[in-house]
Amino acid sequence: MTIVMLGLFGAFILFSFIYFAIKNKKPFKRAFISLLFGLVTFFVVDLLSFATHVYIPVSAFSVLVSAFGGVPGVALLVMMSVI
């Protein structure tokens, strides 16, 4: 099950990167902004965990997923913690 989830996440990241690289005129600026939004969203979810009871452990994996995945990456982490 874990290998399947990692494979799906990897495919998601790959296709997202290709899509943004083709669509945007400044892909690195857009990727940096997405990285910042992902980290800020992860921080907000972590701060509000006492109220929402959604706990995402802060580890290298979760920080990398939120950084490279952006807001959809944080949503994926939240869904994985709820399930």
C-alpha cells in the first residue's frame, strides 16, 4: 500500500512539474512561490492541529512533500493522516 501511495505521489509531482514548466513563462519563480505557499500551509496546519485534531508529524519527509507539492502536497498529507 505504501509503495503504491509513493508511486502515485511521485507521478503527481512529475506531471505537476512538467505542466508548470510548459505553461508558465517563469517556471522557477512560480515553483518558488508554490514552495513558499506549501511551507506556509504546512505551518498553519501544524499550528491549528490543537483545534482540528489533525496531526502531521514534522519530519524531513513531510517538509519535503509540503515544499515540493505545495498546497496539494499538504492536502495529501492531511488526507493521509485522516485516513
